Amino acid sequence: MHIFEQQAALRAYVAQIRGQGGRIGFVPTMGALHQGHASLVRRSKAENDVTICSIYVNPKQFNNPQDLATYPKTLAQDRKMLEELGCDALFAPDDAEMYPRGYAQVLTAMEFGELGAVMEGAHRPGHFNGVGIVVSKLFNLVQPHQAYFGQKDLQQYAIIRQMAEDLSFETAVIRCPIVREADGLAMSSRNVRLTAEERVIAPLLYQALQTTAAALQRGHTVEAARQQGIQWITAQPAFRLEYLEIADVRTLRPLTEWKPGHGAAICVAAHIGRVRLIDNEVLD
Ligand code: AMP
């Protein structure tokens, strides 16, 4: 596997692949890789000639300094996993390489309208601004034909897909299913920060999504279903619920009613101890 820490070296590699007519698949990550990330790499490998993965913990998208300081870093392990998966290249820059003259050099505001105003956008000010800037930079460097994003971060996927379309990137943005632990907990790099007790109750978040989905499917109103999900979480005092929303899967606007066939996303964010977890379930 090629490992690049510098933009220039990555650009030269990309030019070579593109010169040979190769199709490039791209998997951007923040490292501390798990089977969720691995599923994106496998999918990219199956659908492209070359797969490039990036590992960069982008400070610009963290609204909580504590979260940034404690974000897990396991680069040696990540490299090994990517090598075993047959990933072709890894781009792992440091802050100076990504933002050589500090953040001021890049545009400072990306505005995503309604898509960026709800849920994660409302609760993590500046988060999608940072995501939009770093993903634009990475798309320009990697020039991928296809880029793979997890449904785990559904709002991020929706925003990046819209951004790629609005800014005329030639990259197709692809949504990949959520990979879960056996007990239903969505895999996340932040899960390692849960204590043993917190880890036992964390799957409750997914159970709340399933409770809400089942209520909708039984014909309960959107608000009644939402309240059932909320109760599931608030019954467990270790959780501090941030939001549980039932939204249109494309626009992410809150739904007032739902019928089978209408794409809905049930999205949740909650704190458990010092860790903030998000999850979602899509009903088609
Ligand atoms: P991250 O390293 O957390 O920024 O995630 C990098 C990519 O992996 C994003 O597109 C995530 O949505 C995706 N991802 C994270 N966790 C999972 C999971 N459990 N299943 C599928 N994709 C995931």
C-alpha cells in the first residue's frame, strides 16, 4: 500500500492512475478504523480500479475541544487493517499539510441551508462547515470517481452529496449501510471511550430507533412514534438525549405524517457519560 503524507505526492499518484484511465474510489475517514470503515473500503475495491483511503482528524469540524483531544488515534493498526483489505493507497496528512497557513487561508463559511440547519447542524455549530471544507479539499486532491460514505452519518452523506452536485465535482457520492455490533450498537470510533457499564446499555439507542420504527409501521402517528422512542431513552438515566427526529430521508425536514413507501429517517443523538453517540434507521 502506498502511504502519502504530502499533498504533492498524492497528486502525482492520482495523476498517474488517471493517466492510465483508472477509476478511483475514495473512502475518507478520521481513523481508529473498525468494520464499518472496512465495509466502505471493500465496496470501493469492488467498484473501482484503485481505492484511496484518507485518515485525517480534521480539527475544523470539532465543535467540542474535549472530543478532539480524546479522539482515538491508532494509525499503526489502521495501516495494517487497510493493507489486509488490499487498499491501494493511504493519505494521512498532518494539520500543517492540510492547512499550511492555518484555517484563515481557506474559505471560512460553507452554508448548507436547510440540510445543515437541523439535527447535527443545530447541535454542533460549525461542524458541517468544517466537514464541507475538508471533504472539498480531499475531493480536489483525490479526484475520485466515486466516494463512499456511511449511512451512520446520514446528514453528512446528504450534505456531501448536495455539495458535490452544487459545486460540480465529478464524484458520485455513495451511501453505504450501517455496520453494527452483534447487540445492535452502531460501530463507531468513539465506542472505545465507553466504560464497560456504558457499553452494556449503549445498544438501547438502537432499540429506541426500532421501537419508533415499529410504532410507525403499526400506524401510530409520527409524533406518537417519536414520543415512544424518546421514552425508551429517557427511561435510562445514564442517557442524556439531544434529539430524536423523524425526517424526510432526502430533505431531512421533520415529517408530520408518514406512509409506507415514503422515505423516512429516524435519527437520534444522545450522550452517555462523556461520549456522544448518533444512530439512525431508514424506512423506505
Ligand atoms: P469517521 O472516521 O467516523 O469520520 O467515518 C468515516 C466514514 O465511515 C464515514 O462515511 C462514516 O459514515 C463511515 N462509518 C462510520 N461508522 C460506520 C458504521 N458503523 N457503518 C458504516 N459506515 C460507518
